[in-house]
Amino acid sequence: EKLYLFNAWNDILGMFLAPAFMSFVYAFLKKRQRYQIVLAWCVGFIWMFALFAFPEKIISKDLNFPALPIQHFHYTSLYYVFLASLFGIIAYSLVILYYKGKNLPEWNSIMKWIFPACLAWGASGLWDSLFSGIFRIPVSTSWIGGLSVVVAFLLVVTSKSQKAFLIQEKHSLIMKDLEQARKIQSNLVSNFFPKFGDIQITGELIPMDKLGGDYYEVNVLDDNHLSVFLSDVTGHG
């Protein structure tokens, strides 16, 4: 009974992962294909409900191939419709991912690891679900496909983390340089403002960013003439 439930829940989990994988593919492609994703999830939930509520309609309790847990019992004809739905979603997602994503700049940094792992995951699942029973070979490979996907994602995360760390280091150096430049600029701008008759002149520099291109200086030339110099060497549009 436990092995029977294991088979049913294994298929439920597989059907859950198929539309989830399609959602991941379209998220990577930055495309909104809601009707395809919704359709995949609807198909997935229908099969998940069927396997949960009426597993005997899909998986028979008659022994088939006891040496392999996934092929331990006979399957009804509905099981092959289930497999067509499951691997149809996965295969379609892989084709879309390859043909729509191979020209994206993120492909080499992300999918060079994940795409082959996904191919291995799909192939191993198809072997365990169908071909191992057909050829009567008691070798389970799903764990290899699953492990390859996990390793691929870990490689991507590690690579991205290293790049993010290097970018953070460069950012820190740039911010230090900008702070030094800001101090130099503030020292260049005059803090002394003369009085011109009854007029007290004053000024203040407030850059939009860490560093601005503004400069000013005020000088009294004589009792009747005042020199005011304003300059902006960089702008914001």
C-alpha cells in the first residue's frame, strides 16, 4: 500500500513540476504567455486531483515489474495520456526555451548549465516512467536528472555570487573615489563671500549626486564693480 501511494505521489509531484518549469521558462524569456501557463497549470491540477482522488483509475494494484518501484504496478491506458500531458508540457517548454532563449545575452551565463541539466531531467523521468518498464531494466535514473538540475542551479548561483562580489568591490572603490573628489570640489569652491556695500553675498553648493560640475566665485573689483563667476561643466540633461 505504501509503495502504491509512493507511485501516486511521485506522479503528482512530477505533474506539479511540469507547469512550474514552463513558468520558469517564460520568466527567463521575459515573455508574458499567460494563456499557455494557465492552460499548463489547469492540465496539471486536473491530473494531480485525479491521482489524489482516484489513483486506481490510473495505477492498477496488479503487480507488473516488482524489481523497480516506479514500475511495480500495472498502469491503465489513462496513464499514457497522463505521460503525454506531463512530458508534452516539459518538451514544449524545452523547445521554446532553446529557440527563444539561445540568442539572449543571459543564455551563456545561466542556461549553459541549466538547459543540459533540464534535458537530463526530462530524459531520466521519461526513462523511469516508461522505457524502464518496456525494456524491463530495473535501473532508476530520476535521481540523476534531479541532482543534475540542483548542481546546475548551484553553479549558476555560485557564479552570480562571485560576479556580484566583484561588482560590489568595484562599487566600493568608485564610491571612495567619488567621496575624495567631492571633498576636493568642496575645497575648490569659495567659502568666503565679500560684502558689497550694504549687500552681504552668500552661496552654497548642493550637488544632485555625490559629485557635481558646478563652480562659483565672487570678487569685489572696486567700490562700483562686482565680479560673479558661475560655471557648470557637467549637466543632468
